[in-house]
Amino acid sequence: MTLGSSTTPPDRPLLLYDGECAFCRVSVRRASRVAGRDRVEAVNYHEPGALDDLPGVSAEDCQGAMHLIETSGRVSKGAEAIARVLMMRPVLGLLGRLYYIPGVRWLSDRAYGLIARNRHRISKLYGGASCDSGACALPRRDDR
């Protein structure tokens, strides 16, 4: 997915996450609470058919970062997805808008990437498995 990507608009925002990763499950629960009751639908991209109606969004994309699919069809991933979830709430929206300040975006994206690359280690802190299934493995930089 590239900046400004879009896909088929869902009925309500979808938050795609890796349901095989304990850290990701905890993170998506928190993000759903932040968005507000029933404002987003958390979807484990590993579930059969989860990506069928979302052309342009692949399992490989989802493996590297959480994705938010808005009702307009706009696709955001990683730190931007988190910022867009924050923007669903009036007061927290101000915090989410900070993401778009030059420098903040760069720093946020780098921090998200660092966490994503180490999520298998972090998952263990949340009682997750050691990721022997390979679910927490991210593609190497030269594979992207």
C-alpha cells in the first residue's frame, strides 16, 4: 500500500490486525476503546475471507503493520492508522493531528517500525507464544 491508497469502502471503519500476535491483539483492543464503542470493527486478517472485499490490501501488507480502512475507502497503516483512530474522537483528534506535522510523522513511523520488527519479543511480555508459527516475523527490508 502506498500513501493515499484506497480500497472498497466498508460499512464502518475496519482495523486490520494480526490475530496470531498477542501484542497486536492487546494493541487493537486498546485502539478500539480509544475509537469509541462500536466505531471500528477489529478484523484479524488471518481469518478466512477477511481481505476478500478489500482489493489492494494484502496479507503481506497486513503482516507488517496494523491497517485502518475508513468508510471512504482510505487505507492507513502503522502509525498513521493509530493517528486516524485517535482522530475519531474530538479531544484525542488533536493528538492524532500531530502525526501530520513534519518530523513527527517521520519519528512516529520509525518508532512504529521498530516496535513492529520486535513485536515477537514484546508479545512474550503479554503472554503470547514465542511466535514459532512465524506469525510475528516481518519481511526483511530487501524483501519488501
